[in-house]
Amino acid sequence: MAARKDIDGSDSVPAFYGKELRRRREEAGFTLQQTLEGSFYGATYLSEIERGQRRMPVDLACHVDRVLHTDGFFERRCEDVRKARSVGRARYAERVLEAEKLAETIEEWSPTALPGLLQTEAYTRALAGAERPFEPREETDVKIRARLARADLFEGTQGVPEYGVILHESLLRLPILPLQEMADQLDHVAALARRKRIVPQIVPWNAGAHPFMAAGTVLILTFGNAPPLVYTESPHSGVTIDDPSLVKRCRRSYDLLRAAAQPPKTSLAMIEAAVEDYRNGKQPS
């Protein structure tokens, strides 16, 4: 049997919290499953908390405190972990940003800006400067680093989610960066597609009416050991949906939207053609 990997508690606040949880649990002589008896959570979920990969929900922290007789220690530490995990990101997006690291599939509709997972630093900085023109640079830098770090999701050798994204054609045609930087940004998207890390599809400008026309960003995430989630975002707010009936309706709308989009091969060709135009100093027509 392979040796169990130790947890480096100095790596982060969540890792410290998880290591302490494992120590207290094993000291009490409980297995993962025994610790969870009477709760609604599974052993895999608690194991991921112990490895610093998931945030402990407050209700589970209270349950663990009761089972392990830890006098409210884990409930009190929940807020510390939440703050540590949320540096550089909006609080309303915390749940989905944590969930995407554990997802088996991610499907995204992004009509007005390229998704955060696909952005280059120049693109992210341009959006941040437009949204928060008076923010001190050091604060902006923290948020930009946090957004760019999300792309590590595509760099693993295993556990990489299947990521499909549907973009509106206007994102190829209307540059928000100097032409060469716009070429770099779209070439980055194309490179991920060529590496089989993402599957992009383009909704043509003349596609007519289609689902999600009135929506902002929409993400649908599925997991191996948890129900699917839907996340929708608009300026300064976001909503995570786990109601099965609403998730099902969003799933149907996304499937209809995908049917209105160009096939992946055609879509990649459109992206590559836009890159070539920008490299040649002209805006794609």
C-alpha cells in the first residue's frame, strides 16, 4: 500500500486547518466515515478538507466539534479559512471558484468578456482598469494574480476538468487591447484548444435569438461525488444555484445554445483567423 502523503500545514491556512483536523480525528481514534456519522457529508468530502482542498461548511464544522469534543475549535476557524481562500476574489464567487477545482466538467457561456480561466494578464488588467480605475495598483495586482492562478486548472496531468466554453463572435471582432496584445490573447485561447484542454464554440453575430441572451456569465459544473451546480454572474453580484429543477432547466438552455453555436473545429478556425488579422495589424471583419 502506498504511503499516505503528509500535509504541509505551513502551505496555507486551509492546509493548516486540514492538518489539525486530521490530527484531532486520528487522536480520537475515528475514521473519516465514523466522524461523519449523523451528517449529510461523505468521506471523500472530509478527506478533501483535511488536504486543504475544500472549505469546511459551518454546519459540518459544528458536527465535527461535537463528535471530536473540540469545544467549538473548528467552527471558530471557519471564518479564518474563508478569508484565507478569498484573497483577491469576490466573496459572492467563493463557492463556485472552490468548486471548479473539484469539477469533472465545466461548461461556460461568456457573452461580453473572455472567461477568467482563459484570460492573459494584459486582458485581465484591461478589465480591472476599466472596472476599478481608482483602485491602488497593489490591490489590483493581488486580484490579477488570483485570477491568473485559476488557469493552473488546465496544467495538471490528471484530474483536469473537461472544459467547454461558448463565446459570442463579438469577442473576436471587438478588441479591448492593442492589436498585438489582442492577438496574444486569442492565440492563448486557440493554443488551449489545440492542446485539447478546452473546447471553444462561437455563436455567430447573426445567429438570431438564442438562449441566455439576457444572461451574463453562466457556468454549469458537474462532479463525481456531488450534485451539479450552476453559477450566474452579473456586475458586482453572482448566484450559485443547486436546486435540481433549476439546474435541469439551465442545462437544457445551455444545450440549445450549444446547438446554435458553430462546431468546435469551425470555431477554432474563426479564432485562429482573428489572431492572424490582429498579427497583421487589422481588426477582423
